[in-house]
Amino acid sequence: MTTDTQSTDSVQNIPKVHARFADCGWDSIRFLDAVAMYIGKTAYNIEGEEVAATTPVAVTGIQNNEIQVITELWADNIAEYPTLVKEGKLQQMGIVYSDNIQGLYVPRYVIEGDAERGIKASAPNLKTVKDLINYADIFVDPEDSKKGRIYGSISGWSADIILRKKYEAYGLDEFYNYADPGSDSALSASISAAYEKGEPIVAYNWSPNWLTGKYDLVCLDDTPYNKTGYDIGVTSFPSMNLPVAVSNEFAKAAPEYCDFLKKINTSSSVISKALAYMQETKCTTEEAAAWYFKNFEYEWTTWLPEDKVEIIKASLGLNQTKKTNNFIHFPENISFDIKTPIDNIIGYQVEHWSGFFEGQKFILGGLITGVGTVVKIIPWWLLILLIAFASWKSSGTWKKPLLFSFLLFFIGAIGLWDLMNETLTIVIVSVFVSLLFGLPIGVLTSGSQRATRIVRPILDTMQTLPSFVYLIPAVMLLGIGNIPAIIATTIYALPPVVRLTSHGIRQVDKEVVEAAKSFGSTKWQTLVKVQIPQAMPTIMTGINQTIMMAISMVVTCSMIGATGLGSEVIKGINRLESGRGFAAGIAIVIIAIIIDRLTQAAFKKNDINSTTGAK
């Protein structure tokens, strides 16, 4: 949306004030930011911009005036919030809404079925959270078929603490695994994918959001709220008053705008409708705000003085006819939509290829279980001895073995040994799958220029796309957890081994190849006995890079529920626990250094042996 000349003239006497609005990571706050920023720009000369920040970071920022406005603050999740208000470290404005609902949700078709979609009720007597004990076989964990899966809250939210207490207090831990989704977007994608496929799912959710606006979800009943029971996890979540908060400096700089923020008030149902509209039409938050202004005039006009209401109405009426300078700004009438086709492709795969992806989940789940079991049964002292021995064999000295032993012992001493094992499991499986596909592809492309020309741009795209992009389809197709993390990691880590395998084989001296052929070697014999051994140093470099890239995805994949050290880093970020984040980060660095040094030393030794003919 843009403001017209008339509305701009009407606020030109108001000093311009710049304001940063917190984007805490969920759709409803982005929508409210868009509404508040448009009103601010059009009627109050407020120049707003959104800044990404978790809730704890935003609350810290608003105290320091680094962030000026939080339009939807889940204040009850911030233990120190009442103290901050009382001590005057920030200013509370109005309550934006208070009819929110949190809890464990299931699709209605799980309880009642859906005749139109041909879905039978799988849990007809499921009414309360406690009833979940009887339906663990319905909500099966794809990574552990012996238990069900509950998709929990995002780590760092107070809801996560309460849900974990509820999980134990109700005895659900005996029948279910509690899955940390890593991020609210991963949680939303899991719920959406399950609903589109008509599969059962039980997950933490809240209203308002686009899911409750688009899908028919049922919040399971629980014991009525009381403070004592809630603290130990045996009651329902209370509805919260969600205030708007501003910094002290901003309250002084823009008092009239803050008067508007004190009156802003809507409802969960209205916001859910706006978010569902935004999701279905794939529009921006600004376009959703324009839709809201036109469809809910009865609501927002009560927040503003009459003259400001007229300014907003005028700007909306002229918005469609406003002309832009196409010489400076890119022409608005030239537009190509690539988002919708991509969404449609992913949506089609989610709905129609479920059998194929279930097969992938079964295979990868078996690999994870097998590797994880082996890693876990190795005693800590034996693993340290094995690493020390491998280091001694590759280096020939005791300096590195002693250093590596100390570093591994340090990981255990800071309480991260089990998480390290989980991370190693993900890395090992990811690297195995990457090599399983990467080495053959590299060999095949080495003998064909046409194949190389086809594969090269694909590898370029895979290597240059931001790693976060791989998480979106992985979650939609495979849910959250270690399985989609392995798929995303494999895609990201695959290019180096393909490139360097192909490059290494092509770089083998042609005279050596011709000599092998002159002695009657077949193509296969030449490849296996001449080209691959000669190219081994380059191939090993590719393997090393693939391993390092797999390790680099550890933290990223924790945002879609992958377990291990990466999840500790995310928890540290979400809770502003610097020590927790640094400890896990240091452990990841230690693992990367040890694996890198061991593989490089082994490759160099192999290179020396192949050059000298030693066995």
C-alpha cells in the first residue's frame, strides 16, 4: 500500500518519526505490524520498518530503544514483564486481543471423520488431552513406530515448559515421544502437510494463526485453568491479554500515535480470517492489511479520531489509481508468478506421492535407528580411545591423540555427550547417503561432457541456494525431525563430492589411460584400476568437503526439529542463554575439527601410499 498526495499533505506538519516494529516470527504479529505501520505512515508520519527478533530479544531491544514497537506481545510468557512495566523500562499500550487459545490440537476428521474426503474417524472418543493415552497407535512417530508423536511447542516458549510437564504428569511419556519442532514455521508446515494428506496428527497450536483460519482443527479439552495446576502442567492454558508495548523514547516522540496504539483492539477470529486470506491468496502482509481495512471498517475506525479515519479511507480509495514512476520503480504491471507453481508442485507431491515419501521415511528411519544404536552402545571411554588411536595412526605422534582425547572429554564434562552422539548419527547418515548418490553421479559425469553440462547448473543451484530453502519442502513432504534433516543435509552436502569426483577422474593423465587400454583393459577395468586410484586424492577432498558441509547444517536443521547439539544452540538463542548456546557451539566446532583433521590425515597418508606404492 502507498499513501496519496492528499494524505501526505495532511500529516506534513507532524514531525517524521522512525520506528522499528518487532517481527517475532509468527504471521499474526507481521499482519498487525502491517496494519499499524500503514496507519502510522498514512495518518501520523511514522516511518516504520520490521526487524526480525525473537520475543526475548525484542523485549530487550525495546528497553534499549533499539526496537520501538511490539504489536503482539505474549507478555505472560515473559516472566520479568510485570517488573519491567512497573519499573518503567517500557510502556504498555492497549490489549490487541485477549481471546487467544493455546493447547494440543487435532484435525476434526480424526474425531468425526470426513465423508467428502473419504476419511473415517480414527479416534471417535478422543475428547481430552488425557484421552491421548488410548490413541498412541493412531499418532505414530515415523522415527519410532513403537510410540506415538506429540508435536510440542517451540523451545524457549513458556508453553514448551508447561507441555513437557503435562506430558509427564499425564503419563503420556510412556506412550508418546515429545517432538520439538524447532520453529513455528516447521510446526505449521507439519500440521498443514498432515491435514492436506488427511493423516492424524496431534500438535501444539494456538489461535489466532492461519492454520485455525484455514483448517478445521479441534483443541482438546483439559482440566479448567487454575494457577497452581497450570504451573505443574495439569490444567488448560489460560487465555492471555496480549498488549502492545513501546519504548519510553518512542512514547515521548509520538504521543498521538501511541494514543491510537492504546485503543487498538481486535479478536482472534478476525486475525485468523486475515491470515487465512493471506495464506490462500499468497499475498503480502501489506495486501492483507488493505483487505482488512476494506472488510473490517467497523472495527478499525473505532481506534482513530474522525479526521484520521478520513485520511485512511482517502488513501485506500486512491491507492488503486495512484501512478508510479516506471522509470525509477520497476513497472508494477510486469509480473511473473513463480511462487504459485512451486507451491502447487509441492502440494501435489504432498497429496499424491505420500507412498513414495513414506518409503523414504522407512528407509532413513531404519538407518537412523541402526547408526544411532551403534553410536550409543559405544562407551564414552572406548570412543575416546578409538579416536586417539586413529589420530595416532594417521599422524604418527601422540600430540594430536592427547589433544583430541581432551577435547572429547571436555564435551562430556560439560554435559553434551549424548547430544554429540545424536549429532554424529545425523552427520554419519547424511554423509553416507550423500556418498551413495554423489560418487556414482561423479563417475558417470566424468565420462560425458553432455552429462557434465546438464549436471553443473543443478549443482551450482544446490550449492548457492540458502540452506534454509531446503527446509521448507523437507518439512512439507517428510514432517519434522531427523529424517527431513537428513534429506536437507544430503542435498546441501552432495555437490562437492560430485564435482571433485568428476574433476579428479577427468584430470587423470590421458597417457596413463591410453597405456591401460593398450594392454587390453576394458572401460570398467580402466576406471576401477587406473582412473579412480589416480583420482583418489581429489575424490577424498570432495568427501572431506561433504562431511564439513554436513556438519555445517547441524544448527540449521535443528529449526525443523533435528535433535543434537544444534537444538541446544537454538534453545540458547530462543531463551537468551548465551552460555548454553556457546557450549553447544564449541562442541560442534570440536567435532568439526577432529573429523576434519582425521579425514585429511587419512587422505594424505593414502595419497603418499598410492604415490610410493606402499601397502
